[in-house]
Amino acid sequence: MAGKIACFLVLCMVVVAPHVEAFTCGQVQAGVVKCLPYLQNRGPVGQCCDVVKGLLNSAKTTQDRRTACSCLKADAIAIKGIDMRKAAALPGTCGVTSPFKISLSTDCSKVQ
């Protein structure tokens, strides 16, 4: 429950915060919230593909991609019940290519 509340608060901050150029974990977390039903085997992929495509399009620089990778790993650890096989397959499910493998074992510092 606390994790869901934290994600909601982050989502609220992202919505009301002024636009900033740097890619943030808040952007990633706001998207992850929309993917939770699918990633926790509680629903269809739904809007998750739009989220994945949007995040990949927003992560324009190497640092952005490294941030996205690190944030996704942190979220996968913090949010209980995520099916990591579904998470890893999500780019393919959505018809996009990710610059990094979605996995707890990915070394985000090496993402280009």
C-alpha cells in the first residue's frame, strides 16, 4: 500500500511540476503505475505500450537512458509482484526496441 501511495504522489508531482529538461525517475514511475496491472498479472497490457513508447522517445541521451534503466530496476525491486519475464518482454510486446534489457541484472552504467 505504501508503494502505491508513493507512486501516486510521484505521479502528482510530475503532473504539476514545471517542465524540466532532465529525464527523471518521476517520469518513469508515473509510467510504471499504468503498467502495473499487466506487470502484476492482473490485467491486459492496456495503456502500457503507450507508456513504453513515450518513455523510450523521451530518453534521448545516453544519460537519459541510463536514468530510465536505473529507475526501472529500482521500481522492479520496490514494487512487489512484478513479473520480470513480462517486464523483459514488454518492448517486444509493444513493437519497439529498447536500448537496454529490462532486467535486474542489467548494468545500467553501460547503457548507451
